[in-house]
Amino acid sequence: MSEDLEQSMFIIRNTQRDEADQYWSLRLEALKNHPESFGASYEVSVQLPMNEVQDRIHNEPDDYILGAYTADGSMVGMMGFKREYGLKLRHKGFIWGVYVAPQYRGHGLASRLLREVLKRGETLDGIRQINLSVVTTNESARRLYEKYGFETYGIEKYALEVEGQGYDEAHMTYVYPSGRSI
């Protein structure tokens, strides 16, 4: 199958509040199967009422959850973006909650989600950089971020602890070039 055809099989778009069930199911899958990769825990998140999940889904230019959807509308990947608050912090945004369901990995979905977030960031007035954190053992994610120009600016030792095991996180940043095109 050609890469172009494969890419067209998936739609990248904002997740809507009425898709909260689908989003939350994928989010819980991520938290349960990869607890070392997220600051949130499955044990706490699974108890969250659906109305609170819906309240967390925003569709603002600087606060959204981007979803990767199959042609039939199933959400199979996600990436959150949020701009920092505060006068001295508004030049930064951050990526959070990145996950692609295992059976859909290898189709370039994380790359497409990341490119879309970076492209949208170009249009946000005043955004100069986008930050993220990734567990250092997730080498494929780190390589993806580096491919798109993210640089590690620090390693937080023992950033997360899961069942007594400590995990370090790489803090990475993408700084928009002066021409602001990616």
C-alpha cells in the first residue's frame, strides 16, 4: 500500500465533547498499558465521571485534543496541546497525553499529529516554543520529537514512580525558527 493511500485512511482533527466516551476509553487504555509514560494514573482516572471528562475537552486554538480517526470514525491516536497561562508564560505551549493504539502504530500517526500541532502553533500569536516531557525509555518517541526539531534541555531523574520503579523524563522543547515555518 502506498504511503499516501495509507495516510488518507486516517483523519486528523479535534476531538469533540460528544466523543468523550471514545476519547476516555483510549486515554484509559494508555494509562493502564503504559503507566510509566504518563503523570496521570489509571487508578484515579478510571473513577472520573464522564461529565468531568467532557469538561476537559476544549476546542480552542490554544487548547485542544487532536485525534487520529479511522475512516469509520474510531479514535486510534491522540495528542493534547495547551498554551501556558500568565503574561510571562504565554509564549509557550505544551504537548501532553500522546498515545497511538498498538495496532495502529507504524502508520505515521504520531508524526501526523505532531506536524499538525506544530503547524497550528505557527498561527498562534506570540507562541515561541512548544515543550513536552517523555520518559527516557521511550526511544521511538524521543527520536520522533528530535526528527521534528525538539531538543532535550534537561533530564528529570526519577520523575515518575510506578510500582517502586523510578522513571526519568526528558524535558524537550521546540523553538520556532525566525521564519516560523516547519
